[in-house]
Amino acid sequence: MIITSSMPKNGVIFSDGIEEDYVQFNSGTIARIGVAEKKANLIVR
């Protein structure tokens, strides 16, 4: 999936539910989202 931002300012992308872990996504920025080649496992003790 390819997404291009049209937000002039204050655009952000975050995927983990924590907005503080954002990447700026302002006008003209392109995000390419796809399936990773490797798989990770989260282990909680």
C-alpha cells in the first residue's frame, strides 16, 4: 500500500497505539506499507 500525505503540517503516522512513537507525515511525504520478510514474536514474562 502506498499513501501520500496531503496534510500541510502536523501530520503523523503511528501504528502501535502510542502517539508519542510517531513519524512525521506532512504534505508530500510518501509511506510504503507492506508485509515484512521476517516475522517477530512478542514474548511477555
